[in-house]
Amino acid sequence: MQLFSLADRVALVTGASRGLGLAMAKGMAAAGAHVVLNARNPEALDACVSEIAAAGGSAEAIAFDVTDEPAAVAAIKQIVADRGRLDILVNNAGMVHRVPTLESDTAGWQKMVDTNLTSLYVLAREAARPMVENGWGRIINIGSVMSLVARPGIISYVATKHAVHGMTKALAVELGGTGVTINAIGPGYFATELNQALVDDPVFTQLVEERTPVGRWGKPDELVGAAVFLASDAAAYVNGHLLMVDGGMTVNM
Ligand SMILES: NC(=O)c1ccc[n+]([C@@H]2O[C@H](COP(=O)([O-])OP(=O)(O)OC[C@H]3O[C@@H](n4cnc5c(N)ncnc54)[C@H](OP(=O)(O)O)[C@@H]3O)[C@@H](O)[C@H]2O)c1
């Protein structure tokens, strides 16, 4: 057995048309998995699938909005019907809503809860059924440094990412023993479209450089090792863990 190989595994990565999701999808394909890439924009997904295929990987696209529960349920069923299995779910799709709390409203809050939390619960619940049946599975939820700490102006992001941490623990204790493990990754500050406003802001970039012991923004490829590890047989006894990939930001006083 090759400890970190994902050969013969089928993986669904949500939010995989750019940024961290695309990096993890490419990394899992390179490790041998057949990767199903999800996002809302089908054209963007097709381009990513072609890129993976050109690099010798196996991939397909399945476009749906993760907040559309019937579509999410149908997608899991379709993957299992087409491929006979679903081994790995990376619950990565997410968004950020930057607004001071006193100017925020409940509709904005609810959209964040639907996208960053409820969709992960629905997909984890549906993906876990065939995984439990097969006696093997990996669910990887993408949290954040905001799963542990907070910054002003992003209350719904901080709350939903803390809840992702809690949901990961709840699933881990409930499904431990079935062969399915549930873990989370807590990325620090990575230069992606989600953070474009912050990347473009020299004051914020200086803060990232000063607060992060490694002294810079993360590169999306630097998340791949953690994702492949947690998805592989190497992580068989890792369950309910939040693996921080943050250049040391959350241990820095
Ligand atoms: N970048 C960071 O520094 C950082 C740090 C900590 C945590 N994270 C977390 O990592 C995850 C990915 O972040 P990112 O920086 O890669 O973001 P990104 O560059 O904005 O990419 C987000 C991806 O999710 C998809 N998506 C968004 N809403 C969706 C929905 N409702 N249904 C399906 N797909 C959806 C987007 O494609 P479509 O628009 O086509 O749907 C895109 O593929 C998020 O959960 C984020 O909170 C990021």
C-alpha cells in the first residue's frame, strides 16, 4: 500500500473552479483520484477539467449551487450511480461577507449560514451514506483561521467557520468506527479571488506578513499536502482534527 496514494478513489471537491478548491482538486488528481469538480459556473469547471486531463489526471465536472439542497442530494446520487462509489468529499465552497455588524442584516447573515455551514452539513450527510456502506470514507471540511480566532467586520464568516469546526467534531464522534473519518483544514491567508480586496490593500498585506511567522501570504498549492494526507490511508487514525495550514499565524501572540 502506498501510504499517500489516492489511486482508485473517487473524490468530490466543491468550489473547485478556482482558488484553494482547484488546487486541492489538481493535487488529488495527481495523487491518483478521479476528481469530480463542483462550482456554479459550468464553463469555468470545464476549463479546469481540461487542465487536469492535460496533466494526465482523471476528472469531470458537476455544476450546482451547494445551497440548492435537492441539487446537492442529486449530485451525490449521480456520482455514486456513475462511479459506483464516493470515497472523499472536500467541503470547500464558501464565501465571505465583509460588513460591520451594526450595518449588517439578517438576510446577509442567513446567506452566509446557508453557504458556509448548511451546505457542508447536507453534503456531508449525503456523502457519508455510501461511505458508511463501503466502510471507508474521508470528509474534509474547509474551515479557516477564523475557526479559532476572529477579526472585526466578518461576524458571519467567523461564526460559520467556528461552526464548521464544531460540525467536524460532531461528525467525527458520531461516525468514528464506520471507516469514515471527518477532519477540517484551517487555511491562513491565501492569495485567492476571495481575498482579492485584501491582497490589493498594502496595509492588510503588511499585517499578514507581520502576523504570519513565515512572513507572507500562502500559495494555494501549499494546501495540497494537507488535503491529500487527510484523504489518504496515512490519516486513518486522524479523526475530528482541525489541521491549521496558516504559516503559524494562530500560534503567534
Ligand atoms: N483564501 C483564503 O485565504 C482562505 C482562508 C481560509 C479559508 N478559506 C476558505 O477556503 C474556501 C475556498 O476559498 P477560496 O479563497 O479558494 O475562494 P474563491 O477563490 O472565491 O473560490 C470559491 C469557489 O467556490 C465556488 N462557489 C462559491 N459559492 C458557491 C456555491 N454557492 N455553490 C457552489 N460553488 C460555489 C466558486 O465558483 P462559482 O462562483 O463558479 O460557484 C469558486 O470555485 C472557502 O471555504 C474559504 O472560506 C479561504
